[in-house]
Amino acid sequence: MDSQHREETAPLVAEDEELGLPSEVKPIKKHARDVHVLCVAFLFIFSAYQGAQNLESSVNTEGDLGTTSLGILYVSFTLCSLVASPIVRGMGSKGALLLGTTGYILFIASNLKPSWYTMVPASLYLGFAASIIWVGQGTYLTSAARSHAKDCHLHEGTIIGHFNGEFWGMFASTQVIGNLISLALLTNGKEGGSVTGTGLLFTVFLACMVLGMILMCFLSTREDKEEGLPTQPSFGSLLNSIIAPYMEIRLLLIIPLIAYSGLQQAFVWAEFTKHVVTPALGVSGVGGAMALYGAADVACSLVAGRLTSGISSITFIVSGGAILQTLVLLWLLFGYSVTTGTIGSVSALLMIAIWGVGDGVFNTQLNALVGILFKHETESAFAQMKVWQSASIALICFLSPCISFQAMLILFVIALFIAVTGFLYLAIRVEKTFFHGR
């Protein structure tokens, strides 16, 4: 009996010993590996996409095709995010990541033959795909963090913060890499003339997308579907996914901060580069300024992720990021005038670096906050996050030509004040009741 029992259990023991790891260590490696793979896959995909997005208004100028395509994309992103939750729940987060990547591939491919007949349909589909991939990303990363914390007997909030710090630090570097690729492959373009070398550039971007999708195939399939929730989308589940989140006070209180996070992202490439960077550094300096912005974003994301351990730390870090961006807004409103030379260049670069720090704060902390607060409504919460972020970005795209830069700055100050007020109320009152009352 003992001999037979040893024979039955031997293969399991041998498998662990072959790896040179105790059995309890294997899940740790699995969850960490999945996060690393996810980060690298997004690095390939979004280095290409960020580089393409930054060039749209420059390379597709006929009839404002590039800018209009981006506006259509983010409107589609907003609408599709309303119904993304049950779709992701039905197909699983890994399936959502793979499906979502196809939209980015199609969008890059359409830039090889840009026209209203290729770019507009691709933008519409990318809006849908983006809603799926981002809800899938938030769900997958949070699931990996919770599993890691459970298997390692660690504090869940700390691991969610660490994993988000790693992901958003890697993601922020796409701004640096995408701009450097564009700079290297568009060296024949002349300022004020047509941009050349775009065919090769978008081919390289397309190859990066395909590599990212291949990497996603190596992700582990996660059981992240909540018990008791329908796994197949229906009209009732779609309607419920739209209405139910707005009955939750926690979500209502952080919606202004979520919306502001989208506004401040769009502000950089829609307003700041046009009104501050270009006058101070020239068109040729935009790429370098955006690379600095990305580098500051990377550094802040990694540090902020490591410092995150729960609601208290998130409150402290978000407050710091809000203060930094408020200082930049007040500087632009009351203390800045466009100047050339060293002083103008240093001022513009300093402001965009500070803004990048703020972006790193909002990216890491909002995703960690959603993961911590909405343990049983993960897909719905991340879907609502993308609804408000993408709607805010679309708003800036369409509002930018209609109001002055000064009016835009005032709008941002008001939006940031409302966002931080709602968030602090959540942190002080609602969060305390929620956690201590359970």
C-alpha cells in the first residue's frame, strides 16, 4: 500500500523537483511570468500605436483625415466601453486581449493606404477593440495580482499596486520608444513639407503589433469570471452592465477623477505640444519633449506602484500628483509667457516632465484603486473607467479647435478640483465604511 501510494504521488513530486522549486513556489512564478509577458506584449503593441497616434495629424492631413479618425476612434471607444464588461466576462480576459489586438493591427494596416474608406472603418473597429483589450487588461492584471497575493499570503492591495506599477511603467515607455522609432525612420521628412518614409514606418509598426499578439498567446488562461454572473452576453446583461454601476456610490465618487485622467492625457498631445512645446522648441523638438514626458511617466509609475499598499497610500500619492499638475496649470495661467532660447526651452521641458509624473500617478493609482474597491465587479468597473477616460479624450479632440488655450486651462483647474474633492470624500468616508463594515 505504501509502495503503491509512493508510485502514485512520485510524478507530482518529481515534476516539482525537476524544476528545482518547491510546489508552493510554482504559482508565484506563474503569476509573475504572466505579468511580465503582458507588459512586454503591450510594449510592442503600444509603442507602435502611440507612435502612429502622435503622427496622425501630420501624415494624414487631407481633409483632416488623421485628426477626424482619432475623434471617431475615441467616440467609438466610449460607446463600446458601455457594453464591454459582459463581452469580456463571456470570452475571458485572455480572449479579450487577443481580440482587442486585432483592432490595433487593422488600424496600423489602414495607414499603409490611408483614405476615408480605410481609416474610418478601422477607427470604428478599433474603438470596439480598444474597449475590449483595456477591460481585459485590467481584469487580467487584477486577477493575477489577487492570485499571487493569495498563493504567497501577501497583502492584496500591495501586490495590486506593485503589478500596476510594473505594467504602467512599461506602458509609459511606449511614448519614448514610439517617438524614437518615428524619429529614426522619418529622417527624410522636411519641416513644412510632406512627410516621407511613412510606408516603412507603418510596416515596422505593423510587425511590432504582430509580435505583441504572438506574445499574448503565451499568457495563462485565468478563471476570472465571477460566480453567479452570466457568461454569455444578452440584452439583459448588457443593459445591466450599463445601469448597475451608476447605482454604486464608490464609482460615482471616482468618476470625476477617472474623467480628469483622460483629460490630462489628451491635454499633452492636443494642447501642450501646440501652445507650449512648439513655440519654445520648434516642431523638431516635439519628439524629444514627448520622450521626456514618457521617461518621467515611466519613473513615476514604477515608484508609485512600489509605494502603493492600500487606500491610504493611494490617497497620499494621488494628492501629490494633483498638486503637481495644479502647479503646472497655474504656472501656465499666471506665470508663463512664450519665449525662445534656453529659458523657454527649459521651462517647457520642466513642465512636460512634471505633467508626466502626474500622468504616472493617475494611471497606476486609479487602476490599483479600481482593483481594490471592486473585487466582485472587476469587468464592469474597468469598463466604466474606459467609458469616462475615452469620452474625455474625445471631448478634448473636438473642443480644442473651439476654445482658447486660456479657457482650456481654466476648465482643467475646475475639473481637477472637482475630481480631487470627490476622491478625498471617498477615501475619508465611504471607503472607511466599506472596509470596516464588512
